[in-house]
Amino acid sequence: MRSRSSAGGATCAALLFVFSLANVASFAKPAAKSWYFAVSGDSRDCGDVVMPKIAADIAARRRQTPAEFYWHLGDLRAMYRIDCDMLKRRSPQAECPARPATGLQTYDFNEYLKFAWDDFIQNQIKPFAPTPFVLGIGNHELINRTRDDFMCRFRQWLTESPLEEQFKKDHKRGFAPAEGNTYFHFVRNGADFIYLDNAGGDADFPAEELAWLTRVLAEDAKDDHVKTIIAGMHAALPLSSERGHAMDQTCRGYCTGLQAYDLLWNAQNLSAADQQKRKHVYVLASHSHFFREDIYNTPEHKGKVLPGWIVGTSGAEQYKRAGEPIMYGYMMVEVRADGSLATHFNEVTRQSPPLVAGTGAQELTDYCFELNKSAPIDRHQTNCDCAAIK
């Protein structure tokens, strides 16, 4: 199992801000009416510009769609180069993106690494208050840092209520991975929210994580109160329409991702015969920096289609072809009383409040909404022997 030995509270840095779901009660029983949550991921590069806009938009819509929490699907800061929102606030004329060797004259790279996550907390989590913030890990959290570093710095969010409540319940039943783990789940209003950690270099699921997922889904199958299973992760499961930048990039990711897909498919299919007890299963991811719907409706899944979305639109350089516009935002999700979901993508623009202020405001805004993009990525595997993957 992934080591958690150095993630104890005594060894972790103090956190600047504390946001918890405790101010909104956690319920296992299904809600009697619709309720809402918001989700997106990938907020590096221009997240300090985009995330406050997302937070403000969620708050502005509270009367119509009161989101009970916001779920971030990973990739907080670039960590291999200086994020442009941090760089241009210090030096408006600096070229973006700047790799470490070219950014040293305005921002020492070691200084950047020291404060990058603090910047995320200050400029991307804090604006969401009082909306609770659920945090997932992405692959950029493991660049120049370790999983233990992440668990220490963000321990408060990984042990907040109801994650901590769910951990204690699962611990008594003998299958909690560890307190404050980077893969976790919590049941809320009849929906089980599962975050899967595929942030490692192979974008894979270790055997112990798949064993944990198997047990979680088995417990859900026995619980008539759980109507909905929503699996979130950073990189999308294999054989999606966007496999060029997903778990398909390595054979280990591809094969373990298919195992997870089958587990989730079976959780839905095994309950389909009894409509009163049917589990509605959905899959959310980011990693690719754009918005896509129905991503698992591909020929390779041979009719075994799980509803799935990519929502990598929180500020990272967008994977766009020449002439395609940049589009940031988040997905508002309605969880209906019958356990089904309805979704709507809400875009935020350069005119959406709050506007960037202070040093470099114009230069940063122009960059984020005009230049923050790169060519689409395509590096998927085409020939994997999953029988050889252990």
C-alpha cells in the first residue's frame, strides 16, 4: 500500500485556511429532492485567474442551484515550470510559459516550488468559502514533490468531514486504506463519491487501490440507501474518446484502468434487474484540458457505456487546435431524487467577476484568455497484454 508513514499531523506544515464540509450535514440516506455539486479540474497555469471566477459564479447561482460542495479533480500548480499567473504578477512582461531556466531572472524556481501550493490555497481555495472544497490529487502534484508531501500540505482537506466520518466507519469495517489517503470516498444524500488516485507516472491503479474499490462497491451494493455512485479521478479511464491523454498512455495504466471500468460497470449492471435498487454509476475526470461529454461511448466498449465527462477547464493550458477558442468553467451537477444526474457546463469569461487587479492585470488576463493553449496530446498505447500486468 502506498506509504502514509510521513503524513502524520505532527510532521505536516500548518495550513493557512480551513474549509470543511462539517457546516453542511452529511447524510447516507437519499435526498427527497434534487441537490447540487460543482466539479472541474486542472487549475495550473491560469488557475489564480479562473478559479476565483468559478467560485464567484457558483455563489451567484446559489439561489437556483445551491452547490453543496466544489470538487477539484487535481493538477493544482504546474510544478515543472513557473505558473504564468504567478510569474506575470511579479513580472508582467515575462514570457509565458517560462521553463525554470528561462524564468530565473524574475522568479527563482526553488522559491516558486516553496510557495506554489501556498499560492493555490490563498488564491484558489480561499475564494470558495463558504462553499466546501473537496480536493483530489493529479499527476502534477507528484512533480518535484511526493505523495507524502501532498498529504501533509493538504491534510486538512483530506481529513475534513465527511471524509473523516467515512474513514472511521470504514475503519471499523476493516477496509479503510489510511486516514487522509489520496484515494477516498464519502456517502452523501444517497450518493457515494469515490476519488481514485491515478496520479503516478504510469497513470495506473495499484492492486491495493483496486481491492479497496472492489470492497467499496460491494458495500454500496448492499446499501439500499445508496442510489448513485460517482467516481472521480484525474486521468480518464481507458478507451474513451479522449484516450490520447488518459490512462491509455501506459500498458499498466490501460490494464488497471480497464479493471476499474469493469468494476464500475458491474456495479451498475448487477443492480439493473431490480430497478428499485439500481445503482446509477457516473465517471468524472480531467487531465485533458477541455470539456467533453459522453466520453465512454466508443466502439471499443462494445455497448458497455458508462456516462462520463472530462472537465479539465479550471485554468490549465487548453489543448486546442489553431483557431479553437479557449473556454474555462465548471460543471454543475444535479443529483436527482431517483439517483440520476443532470449536468450543465457553466463557462466563465474574461468579463466574469472578479476581474484581475494589481500588477500585471492586463498582461495576465490577455495571456490567459488569448494565448494559454497548446496542441492536443496523443500518446496512447495500442497493444497491451493485460494478462502480463500484475
